[in-house]
Amino acid sequence: MSEPLIRMDNVSKFYGRIQALENVSFTVNEREIVGLLGDNGAGKSTLIKVLSGAVPLTSGSIYVRGKKVEMKSTTDAIAAGIETIYQDSALVTQLSIARNLFLGREPIKGPRFLNRMDDEMMNQVARDLLKQVGISKNIPPETPIGSLSGGERQAVAIARAMHFESDLIILDEPTNNLGVAETQGVLRFVRGARDSGHSCIFIAHNIHHVFQVVDRIVVMRRGKVVADDIDPKKTTVEAVERVITGMSDEELAHALGPNTH
Amino acid sequence: MLRRLIARPEFGPFILLALELFVFWAINPEFLSPLNIGNTLAFTVELGLIALAMTLLMTSGEFDLSVGSVFGFTPVLMWTFVNGGMMPMEIGFIIAIVTAALIGLVNGWFVTKLKIPSFLVTLGMLLVVRGTALFITNGFPQRTWDAGGHWLAEVLVGDFYVGPFRIYMSLFWFIAAVIILGYVLNRTRVGNWIQAAGGNPGAARARGVKVDRTKVALFILCSTLAGFAGIISSVRTSAANPNSGMGYELEVIAMVVIGGTALTGGRGTIIGTVLGIFILRVMRNGIVLIGVPGLAYNIFIGAIILGMMALHSWLERRHHAGT
């Protein structure tokens, strides 16, 4: 069997004396959407922060396509092909769509010492990307992000990850505070990302949203992975909710079938 | 088209400046005389140089209260060396400017590494720098008239006439700073980083933007231009007074915010700052010319700041509501 896209082996993380992650092993395969679920304090955010380079791990290893990588900063994660889209979309509301898309990797036009951004090229790419992620309204790429709706901002963040050929897109609560139509739009973007060859980790409190889009569900509780191969097609929302809140092994096996660890 | 024009942050300051010019000219036509224009420009561009650098720093979400002290200290340091015969004027100039840059570096280091708000760091630096200037001079001004005819003095602040207008070289330095800093803010990658650092530093960092390095560079720029402006002023007035530049920090910040740069960072405009500079300097000059007591100046400035803030806030809300 080929190497998974991402493999975390026995990753632990301490904040001072508090252990946020305990020997977590976790994989994401190519072209797979993994739903990461857990109650508040389960360790989801810490796991994502470690994977996105926002905080260093205490022990354990991370592999990308079988190759060990060091995640010392978000720049390392981006270089390894991992893009994280946070709740606030990590966008700058004052900047235009195009300038947000290329923030940190702006193309240069003319002599390098002039440091001049290629606005024309950025606007053209932004126009194409907006169409690609399904924003049907004719929004000029010069529009400030602050003028867009929540769903449109998520779409821009996803478009950015797709454009820069990120192998793994981590979506942290992307449907929070969105209306029904906008949520459906975001879920459509996520499926589109998978269809174009990207993998995703999808974190959401609303399990119904997770069920609509993911291939596999991983559940965390108290810093540990308690189930990592739940097939949303073969189980129910109620069963997964019981796993999140905690139950006995017998109850777990009964609720989820043989795939559960 | 008209709606887009009105929505621009520079629109309000532009109308205000036009109004000011018209009212002062209507009351006293001497206001637009070549002599008055030349005098106003000479001082305006010195303060303006600091305001331009402050625009970039404020766009990045920080500000610098020590610029007035650096404006006073840098020429004092330079002329202490030069008058004492320790070094030629060129070397004194370089050492003074490098010292100003180091003050900016220290400000930036405290703000970005120790995570202390720029208000507190630069307030402390304001006192340290002013105190140093007073200490090394015993509070007395340094003479600078030895500069007369020196090539560096001519380059910095030499004057010539264009028709009836007396033009100082400092005007060209100001124009160069407007062009270069306007280009940097609006057209370059660095400009994008400056706006991102002020708008959402977390997002900028997540994208690999070196937010701290950008801010430190802007603190250095601010202090350097404040020192440069101080030296220009000292040569023009033939005095390096350790007390000069007192209160400039607030006037400069007022110029920047009146022009439409957000005090909270993320949005800045060099053209707006140029308008803000002229709004305040024209006001100072104009109210004297039309006979209003100079002591009433601050009433007008305060009213302008409040009025422009209300206008910018209204335009901002209208802009977001309309989309």
C-alpha cells in the first residue's frame, strides 16, 4: 500500500505540565476528506496547530508522503504543502481579494530591486480562481475582503489553498456563523478541492455538516484519538455523538462496528 | 464613478483643504502671496517628512511618539560633534542619522520582541532622547551657522528662487519621499506586507509574512526621517535647539489620521497624509494671517480631527453597508 499523504506518529504535546496530545497517531490519505471531531478540549485545535506549524510538537514525528518533516513554523507547513484555513479565514479584510490570495507570495514584475507586485497577473488569476470555486457573482478581484460575505471569504481562502497546490487543506470550523446557503457553498468548495486532487481535514462542531462532506471520521477525546476509521456512510450522527462524549468499549463497538479502534 | 471618488479616504481631506485655501484667501489675499507660500512650504515639508514615514508605521498598526524628540536630538548630536571640531560635517551627519536609525531599531525591538505596546515604548523613548539632548547641551542651543556654504547644507536645505517663489531644497526631499513611500505602500510586496501587518498580523504571519521585521524596519524609517528633518530644520534656522520638535509627535499623528490612515492599522494613504500635512500647516498659517489669536490654533486642530474622524468613520460604514 502506498504511503499516506500525512502521517503523524505518536505525537505528544505539552503546554507546561498540561498534556494536550497524548501519543496521537493520525493519517490522511491522498484525495481524502477527513472529518476531525471532538468536544471542547479534546485536542483537535492542538493537533491542527502542530500540523500547521503554529506550535511545535513535544515528541513524535510527522511524515509527508513518507518523508519526515520538521514543522517549526507556518512557513515550514506551507512549504510542505499544508495550508490551514482558520475560522476567521486568515484573511486581511482591508486588502483586496487578489492581494489576499497572493499575500506572502506576491509575484514581482520588472527589476527585482523595484519590488513591484504584478497586480495585473494577480487580478487575472483571482478572477479565474473565483470562477473555479463557484463564486458566480461577478466580484472584481480588487474588492476588499471586508466587503465579502462569510461564505465568500471561506471560498477565497480555499481558492488560495488550491492555487498554491497545497496537498492538504485544513479547514478549522469553516461553516461557523454561516447561513444555510453559504454553508452549502463551502461544502461544495470542499468537495471541489478533493475532486481536483487535494486532501482536506474538516473540523466542525456541526456533525451534520461533517457527514455531508467527509470520507472518514476521526474522533478525539482528552488528547487521544479514540476512533480513526469511522465511515459516515455506515453509521449515524447519534452514534458518533456518543463516541465524542465518551462511552464504554462495548457500547462503542456496538455503535460503530468492527472498524473502530 | 462619483460614488467611488467620494468613498476614497482622500476625498474628505481634499475638500477640506480646498475650502481652507479659499476661505483664507477670501479673507486675506496675502495668504496666497509668493512670500507666504514659500515660508509655509519651508516648514511644512520638514514636519511632512516625519508624517510620511509615520503613515507607513501606522498602517502597520504601530506609532511612534518619540519622533519629536529625535527631531530635536539628532541635530544637537551632529552639531556637538562638528562644533567641537571632532569631525567634519559629513561624518557628523552620518553618525547622527545612524544614531536616529538605532533609536528606531530599539523602539522596534521593544515592540516586536518584548511585545510592549508602541505607545509605552515610544513614550519612554521620547523622554530618554529628549533628556539626553538637554543633558549634553545643558539646555542651550547649538550654533549651526558654520554650515553656511557647505555643500551638504546646500544639498539639504539650499534655497533658490523660481520667479517670486523662494524654494528650499528640502521641498525636493519631501517630493522624493512622497513618490518613493507612495510607491512602496501601494505598488510593492513590502507595501502589501505593511498593510497586512496592520490589518491582521496573525493572518500575515500564517502566510509567511515577516511581520516583526517589517515593523522594525518602519520604526527605523520613522526615526531616520525624523532625524533627517531635524537636521534640515537646524541648518535652515541656524540653530540646533534641544527643545525643538516638542509636541511634533501629536501633530504628525494628527496629520496622518486626518489624511485617512486608520489609527488601528491596515489602511494607509500617502496622498491623504500629504493633504493632512497641508490642512494643518495651512490652518496654522492662515488663522494668524486672518487675525485669529495663535493661541486658538489648537481649538481648530482639535475640531478638524474630530470632524475628519467622524467623516472617515461614516464613509467606512457606508462603504461596508453598500456592498
